[in-house]
Amino acid sequence: MKKEYCCQSCEYVSRKWLGQCPACDAWNTLQEQSVSKKISSHYTSLDQQHFTKIADVKAQNIVRFHTHHSELNRVLGGGIVPGSVVLLGGDPGIGKSTLLLDVLIEFTKQHPSLYVTGEESLEQVALRANMMGKGSSQACVLSSTRMDHILTIVQKEKPRLIVIDSIQTMSSDEINASAGSVSQVRQVTAMLVGYAKQNQCSVLIVGHMTKDGQIAGPKVLEHMVDTVLYFEGDSNERYRIIRCAKNRFGPAHEIGVFAMTDAGIKSVSNPSRIFLHTSQPRSGSVIGVVWNGSRPLLVEMQALVTQSYADYAKRVAVGYDQTRLNLLIAILQKHANINLSSHDIYVNVVGGIKVNETAADLAVLSAIYSSYCHVSVSAKCAFFGEVGLTGEVRAVLNGQIRINELIKQGVDHIFMPEKNMPSENKKEYISVTSVLNLIKVMDFVMKDHKNIKLEYGEI
């Protein structure tokens, strides 16, 4: 058995200890570990002696396990796939253990399952189940941190679902390193993945988060599992968001919205409502519709424009891309003929959601201009569309679906690109205004404002 030093950040391996990792430049991350050539006896790869043609492989439709959380099913692509390994990361106290315990308890009503806790005692798990009103559940619980011992038990009991809480507390006897190290996390994850694939057993893994918002452990951890989910939100707030970063069995970048209640975590059936915190028109507040995963969401875009007294004006974005904000401000100054160089501009997406698509351009610009002009925009009016450098408003994807969601939420006036105009039957329910140029939208925003003159271009 030989010794080596492995970086806990990027997995760089060195024969001697170094203060700084040559690969990722991180300091004091190289830790000593022993290397064993022993191969795990709990799983082996399938031994294929011959290659197979794709046409000869019989592909069967995946039969998923549907949880009682509709939002979790959405994020997973329709439910839990048998034999899949799902990694759920999130900040302490966000609700990871509560959600997975709830899923496992409901799953036990139809199939055998096992909850493995490495951080809490059995009494603490039982108290959480009692808090959710499910203390009488017949779900099986195991308190252990030795992966070899855990796999010995599951090979005997054959559960269909296993929850590991958490992966950083687990260790294997085959690796001479502390729990949570790069080698241990990689080894125990490989053991779980091997068992899941061979026995068609689904595994849900809880992962710790680092200070920079990434799942603790080697990056290869996310490559080994089938699905990576991030539990986001403030532990002091009621609403939480699960965001999908990777999914081999469904769409990535899907989100699910949940609410923390006294009886545990519940799915939010109408997420658009929780992101709209206002029903009264206010300056700097505009309704937009953005695309997240496979569905549209209504969000409230807020902007605050104030006089700057510093040498450089501030540009701050929360939930929105900072570079995109600077670009839109330049477009607004050019085509609305206003000077914002002496104004601080703050943009916020209400509800903690992150907006990454260009369809929010029109809503962001309208909110900034509304705050600048001190003019309120109706809460029943919505904006969507991409804005180009020359001030043109471009069409966006899934325009009809966005319109349907706006109608569902009670919006009665929509500003949108001309190429996204709805069919005639949709016009019976809403008032729509097609725009080719940014100036037409800005004219609507400040129609009651008399102190600023616009230089009109072609509409």
C-alpha cells in the first residue's frame, strides 16, 4: 500500500505534499491518502465479450415511480427512474432531509425502501416523521456510516428505494481516508451506482454544499450520478426551489417550487402566483413571463433608479445577469435619448428566482424606465421580448405558451414582439400590442409623464 496526496478541490494527485495545488491553485487542499488496489466485491461491471449493434438492442419505455410531489416529478422528468442515482444538494436547514424522508415514507406504501442516516440518530428521524404526521409509517431506517455494512444489509433486504443522508458522512473500509475526502466520496458513490444499476434500485443521495454554492466533494461526483438537483432558497423563508442541473432521463434546467409548512414540504401547484407579490401598480415594477425548464413563469421585475453621488454609478442585479443588464442600459440610453450615467440602477427578480433568458429584456427595460420616469405600470400589463442593440424587439420561443399562462393568471394587456402575436381566438381574452421597436414600449410607460421628450423613430 502506497501513499499519495490528493487535492480536495480538483482531485489532482501528487506524490509529495504541496502547499498550493498546481492544477486549481487552491491552497492547503492536498491531503494524504492511502491507495489500495483491492477491488470492491459489492459490484462488478457487466462483462460483455462481444459488441452489440444498436438495432439489436431492445429499448423499453421507462416505467417511473411517481412521488406524491408533483413538482419533484416535474424536476425529475416525470418521476424516479428505477436504477437511477439522484444527488440533491442544498444549504443546511433548507429541507433536504425532510423532503426525501417524506418521499420515502410515501414510497414505502407500495414498495420496500430504506432510509440511511449518517448524521442523525434514529430518534431524530422519528421526530421528523412525527412532525410531518407520519410517525406510524412502516418505512425502514438505518443509522450507519459504513458503506460496506450498508450494502450488506440492502443486498439481503432488497429495497426498491434507498436514501443516503448524507454522502459526505459515508466511508468504505477499502479506502484508508477520512469520511468526506475525495477518495472516500468517489469510492462510496461508485459502490452505490454499481449496486443501483445491477439491482434496479433507485438511490437518492443528500450532498453538502460548499461556501461557493457547489456540492462538496470532487466534481466527478456529479458526473457519476444520473441526476443532480440543487435545493435553493432562504431557510428563513417559506418558499424553496429545486433546480435541475443535470438529468439523463429528462430535461435539464427544470425547476420545482415548494412551500415549507408545519407538516413538512408541499408542492406549489401555481408557482406564478408566489412570484407576483403585488396587485397595485407601482413605479419600477413590471410583470414579465420567463421560460424555466418546460414551463412559463410569471415574475415581477423590479428596478430602482436613483441619483448617484459617487464617482461611478452603481449597476446591481439580483437574479439577473449583470452583463446583460449593462447592455440593456446602454440600449435604453441610446434609443430613449436619456442619460443614466449619473444614476444608480438596481434590478431585482422578486421571489429569488434566477432569470437567464433574453425574453425578459423588454420587462427589465420597462421597469428601469418606469422607475426613472416615476410612472406606474398596471399590474395587469405584462411584457416579453428580446431587445437588440438597434432597439428592435425580437421574437422569442414558446410565445403561444407564454400567452396562455398570462391569460391564466389574469393579465389583460400584453406587449410582445410582432412575430409572437397570438391567434384570433386568443385576442378575445386579452388586449395585445405588437412592437417592432423599443420606443413604442417606452412611450406607453411614460404616457402620463410630461417632463421628458422622446425622439421617435420608426415603429
